[in-house]
Amino acid sequence: MPIIGKQVHEQSKTVQWSDGSTTVLPCIMDDGTNILQDDTDSVAFFASLPESNPEMSKHVIHLQYSDWTNKDRQLCDEISAALRVNKAVVIRQVTTPKHKTLNLDYLEDRGMSELMRVVVHDMQNPNKIQCILDVPYSQSGLPLFLSTLDHGIVNAWNQTTIDNPIDEAVHPDNFTVCSWALLHGPAYWTNPHHDSDGGATFIRVETGQKKWGLFKPINEHTAARTNLATMALGLVDLYKNRDDIPANWEAEIVTLLPGDILIQPAGQFHTVYTPVASFATGGHFCSYEQMHLTELSRWIDHKLARTLTNQVHEHSIATFHRMVINLPHISRRIKLYSRLLIALCLMVLDSDKYMAAGTWKPKVKASTTKRAQDIAHTVIKYFWTDIKTATNVFRKKETDGSNNQTHPGELISRDRLLTCLEAFTKF
Ligand SMILES: [Fe+2]
């Protein structure tokens, strides 16, 4: 391996992955001992898990971008349908970047500088394994042909300012989470977690490589939400619980190469190994069609929070308010199902139940609170009578007899929804 001794420690070992590829393992020696042995063992375990198979995968839809050129609408529909039923989507070769060396020139081409304020600057030290997660990159975001997936921006923030002008301070995370960049040195291990505040995540490898591991509970169709939370606690402590993982979780590795985009549903537990120096761009987004998954993810964070997520955010309620306020106006192409509609309304009506543990409650009601809650109440009353009944519907066993907390429910008639919200369409 040409990077051993140059970019990673000279005593680094290698591992063969289930797809046949070979990478280095994490290693930092101190006084004759690999102080990253837990990481080394975790990556060796991770490497033994199966590579996602396009024909056989239960949890990942594999697409080739060349099959979808000039079919943006169909592609977005395909992705929405997958995310709604809690599946990830990988789109191969959205671009075909030429190989480029990840150096200062590469970063300056993307607006960065060696003088930039970031936490880490000596990324090429073989005696350290480091990353920069705070690369500011608001200029990127979803590619234009996928941009309508982001209902938080497209519907909530862009389209509600007539009903509710933005006349108060808004947390900047409502916008900055939509687009970021990651810079990793080689052999970087990221422990299992789900991304905070129930957003869907997209990631695009620009240069380098990522081994992206996606985990799904084996008994997802029958497990109660408290069991899902308990199982998640076991997964995120992979150092201790490696031996128990195969009994509880199905896992697939998606190897991401330059030009590939992975989109994972809200609340998806994942782990990542970055074997070589890599630059990746990505972001989080909210979608009406995944609100039932967002609700579950935020509910788990409310119970367990900081041990499970990568970063705790407190901003999302402002986006959910505006998503509700825009309900009378959204395109009929967006498919609204019963459980995701109840989830969105509950998060707006009962927002304290979804604050991640350890975070501060907002002190003052926002200017959007009343209209959002009035609309949410109206929806709940029209379709489910009251919050208690709606909550029961939300948590009951599905018609197929399962107790699947990730089920979207039944398709809601858009005509009925418009009738219900008629009072909120008057100008
Ligand atoms: Fe993550």
C-alpha cells in the first residue's frame, strides 16, 4: 500500500473487505502499542459485513445515473418512494470526476485556504488520523435535478413568506445543515450513529472513497419503538457489542467512489470508514414523505439523545412549522400518507416531546407557532377527531399485522385535505 508509512503509520496493517478490496486499518503506535486497537477491531469486523448487492439488497436501491438522464421527475419520484419506505438510494456516477490529488490546490479550487479557520490543519501527519467536519460549504447542496427533494427549503422556507413573513431571528442551522463538506485523512473510522434531528442525509464523494455501512434492525417490522431505542444503544457502542450485532441487525456496505451519491432516509443508523484521504460533500434535508421516520428518530433522541447522534440541533421546529403552514399549497405530486401527516402534526403540536435530551427549550413562541398549530389541529380533527385518537392510529399495529414503526400508513386523499384546509387558503 503506497500510503503506509507516508500518510498512515508505518506499522498499519491491511484488511480484505467482502467485496474483495483491500484497505489499511487504523493504527497509531505509542510505546509499542496500537492505541487505536478498538478502532482497528471495529473496522476489521465492519469489513466482514456484506457489500450491498444491487440485485439482492433489501434496504438499498441501486441506480445508475446514465439510466436516468433527462428523467429528473421520475428519478425524484423513485427516490421519494424508496425513502418513504425507509430504503436508502445510491446513484452511481452522477458525475465522472477525473482523479485529482487532494492537496491545497484542490481545496483552493473549492474556495478554501490554508489560512481558513478550521479546527485541524496538519492533516498529512502519519502519526495522527484526523478529519475536518466543519468545512463551510453552503455553496453546494443537492444537485439541481434532486433539489425538489428538500421540502424544508423548497416548501417550508421558500413558499410560506406571504402567510408568515420571516420577521424574527431564525436559527442559521435551518439553512447551513442543507450543505456541508467533509475532509478526512486516511484510515478514519466513524462509529455507528444516526444523524441528528431526523433529517435525511445525502453524501457525494468528490475524491477518495467511503465504505458506508447501513444498519437495519432484523425485527424492524415487529419491534416496539422502545425496543428500537434500546437496540440502537447497543449498536452505537460497537466497541463493546460487536459480537451481538449480527443477531440484531442486518448490515450492508455501500462502497462510494467519486461521482456516486448516497441518500439515506431519516433516522438511518450508519457507520463509515474512510480508507484513503477523501473530500465529500453532502447535507441534510426534510421531506414531507419521511416525517414518520423523522418523528421516530427525534423520539429516540428525546429518550437517549447525545449517545446516538452526531450533533444535537435545536432548530428544526421552525422548519416543521413552515412545512405545516404550507400544507394547503404543496404540489399534488408530493404523496401524503396517514402516518407521516400525523407525525408532522404531532411534532408541531407537542414539540416538547421531541426536543433531544439535554437541549434547551425555545423560550419564546415563534410567529409561526399559532398558524402552524391551528392548521395541525384542523388536520388532526378532520381526519382523526383528536390528538389521542391520532396518536393511537400512529402507534397501532398496521393492517398487515405488523407493528412497523417505519410504515408510512395509508395514502391521504389530497381533495379531502384541501377541503379540510380551505379556511387557510383565503388571501
Ligand atoms: Fe452521519
